[in-house]
Amino acid sequence: EFLTKREYLHYEISNFARHSKNICRHNEKYWHHVPYLGLGPSAHSFHQGRRWWNVRSVRGYCTALKSGRAPVQGRETLSPAQVHLESVALGLRTQRGFDSSEILSPVETKRIEELESRGFLRRTGNRVVPTREGFLVADHLPVYLCEDTQP
């Protein structure tokens, strides 16, 4: 309330900015599944539905590089259901929300309507966005919306 009253923009669950031009562009890549390359120990990368991460220790990272190996510790390919859940979950952490065309089932539509009536979500054009109260429970909203609704 303090920052909102002073015209700061609550653009992400735990971040405010004085103007929209001050929004953290770095984080937006994660929120919108934009490809990114992480360099260094523990760094994560993402491209075309695939995510991978480097070894955590500096020693292990350097050893891999010196031996000509990629320092990758693990990787995963996201299923369509995982991409959907991430899009909803990450969208609900931001003032932009997620595109309502991403709704996959009548159950999700009904749950969105329920959360709207309870004051946690609202629709703005084709977007489903969290309210201030929705930000307070943002980590629970996508689990409830997508639970048992995967195709």
C-alpha cells in the first residue's frame, strides 16, 4: 500500500518500479519463456522447451571445461502440460498475468471464474491477471487452476 500510494508500479509479486521503463528486463525472460543462456557454476539455460543447468561447484565446473566437456549437471525437456503450468504460474507472478487463450479446459475456466469472484484474479482484455490479494497467494493459484486438468 505504501508504494502503491506513491505511484510505484507493482509489476511482479515481490517487485515495484517507479515507472514501467524501470521493470527488470532480466526477469521478464524467465516469465515469458524467452531463450536464455546461463554461464558459470549453477547457471541455468532454456531454449525450445528444454532446460539445463551447470554443475554447482567452481572446481567441478572448471574441471569439466579443462577436460573439454560441457559443465552440464542436468537437463529436462518440458512436456506441453509443464509448459502450460509454468506459463500460468509465471504469468500469475506478474501484473501481465497470462493469455486466456492458454486455458486448456472447462475446469480451468470454471476455476478462474471462482477465483475472480473471490477477488484473487481479474480479466483485462484477453489476460487473466492477479489482484493485489492474488499476489499474496500467487504460488497457490496455478496449482489450483491446473490441478487435475492436464490433457
